[in-house]
Amino acid sequence: MSKILKKILFLNFLCLCCVNANRNFKNDASNVNRTENSISNRNLTDDESETFLVTGGLRTNISEQIYNKYLVSIRTKKLKHTFGENHICGGSILAPGLILTAAHCLYIPGKGPMKSDDIEVVAGTPRRLQKVDTTQSSIAEKLVVHRRYVSFSVQYDIGLIKLKDEFKLNNYAVAAISLPKRPPVEGLECVLLGWGRMYENGPMPDAVLYAHLDLLTYGSCKKLLPTVNGGNICGWDPNNNMKGACNGDSGGPLICDGTFLQFCILHINSPFNKFLMKDWVTGIVSYGMGCDLGVPDAYTNVHYFLKWIKKNLAYKIIVTKYYYCFCVLLMLS
């Protein structure tokens, strides 16, 4: 195949990927909007319309709601009285039957891992306390906690949940997020989202809250939070260091933008760039020194544990058509 023909095919595939990504982005936004509208037709009260402090976080707008599809609520069946009040942790969907979370969410101090049938995972629920048409739930079939994790330590805080019944993915309310292909980069802007307490010892919100945070790699974070280890990264807002995770956010995702055409994103100023971005679960909420003490929060570095994730349960990554396009382009180039 001649070089000219290869270049023509490359450009055609690239344009096709961009057009499809743009169309799906718009569809996702409209579907999310319909999901939110199906929750309740009543008007918000004055209290509900306030901007809330994840700690220091905000209510999601339509663009941020697209991240909700990756988030699950991990709940304990033994404490269930009303829908959602048994929420204990967050998690991320890696595949229809596989959830990524923190080890301490699945561990009872002094006893070891919880029993799998005591754990329920709920997806497609933007509001913690309200079941909607998009809500799906499944009981855990198997819990996997890193074998080197111990409750009095903050190391190896990573776990997996294999579901008894797989979720039905639809890409607007329930979707799988990609694992990072490269190590985290200092200063990258990421999004934390969850149902954690709005301040120290405060109430948990009904709606998903989010916060934009800057990523700190291990070396930078160690200077501000000495307890971190090589398997950690941190997140904080240097302009508002009271913003961060709190109880109930544990296990949830820190989502950062990755790209499958990183050179184009970084070096070519194109309006198509935003459609080439790919969400990665870069961190897992692990621990912090209180909820609003002005110290960065520690996250489990997902890239650091990629081999462990792949070794355990042999998860299946959802390969999007955009990634497929990239693979084809590589073969043609």
C-alpha cells in the first residue's frame, strides 16, 4: 500500500472518529438531561438549590453529569432501611461485571474482608436516595482485597468487586471507564465526584457532588502529606485547599483526561481536541487528614497497580470504537 493511500485512509478514519465522538458527546449530554428530569418533576426548595460544600464541591452541571455514568454506590445490605441510606463507599465501573474501589471499603478491621453477599452495588443513580428508571443494582459475587493491605496501614488500598449480575451498559447512565495508559502527570486537572459528607461530621448529599482538583504526584505530595507512599497520588486545589474528599467518598474515582491521540491534543490547536479526550480513572479515594483541614487528600494510584488489576479476576476492558479506530490507524501507518 502506497504512503499516499495510507495517509488518505488515516485522515478519513480520523475525521470519522471525530464526527462520531461529537455525535455521541451530544447524545450523552441529552440523555443525562433526560435522566435527571426523570428523577423528579418537583421544583427544588431554596435549600436544595444552594451550592454545597464532596468537601468544597459543587452540584454537577450537565457537562459534569456525564461523569456520573462511571460512578457506583457501594452499600451494605445489613443496614438497609430506606433506599440509599446504606451507602458506605463509591466505586468505578471497569466492565459490566467488575467494580474498582478501595480495599478499606471491603474490609472489617480486625476481621478481614467482608462477605460478598453483604455488599450491594448500585449504578445509574444520580441521586443517592432516589431510585429512577436508569437505576441498576447487583449483589457482589466475589471481593478481592490486595493481599498486602492491612487496616492500620494506608498502603495497598485497592480492591475489586466481581458482580453476580452484570450491569447493562448504555453509555449515558451506566458506562465503563478506562484504566490509565500512562503514569499520572503533575498538575493535571481532575474531577472528584461522590456522595461523601459535605463537611467534617456533616450530612451526606442526595445528589452527586463534584470538585475540580489538581493532581500531585508522589514526590510533590510527600512534602505536604508525609504519610503517603509510592502507591499514592494526591489531589487538591491550591486556590481553595479546603476542597477535597470526605467520609463516603472513599473508593470513588478521581477522573482525569487521557487521550489516544495525545500528540494532536498537546501540539495541535484544533476545535476537535475536546472530542478526542478519553476519561481515565486515575485515582481511588483512599484517605486524608480530616475533611477540611487544608491538606491534600491521598488517592490510590491506579496506574501503579495496573498489573495487580489485570492479574486479579482477569477483567475485561470495554474497548470503544474510538480506541478501535486508533488501533486500525496504527496498523495502516
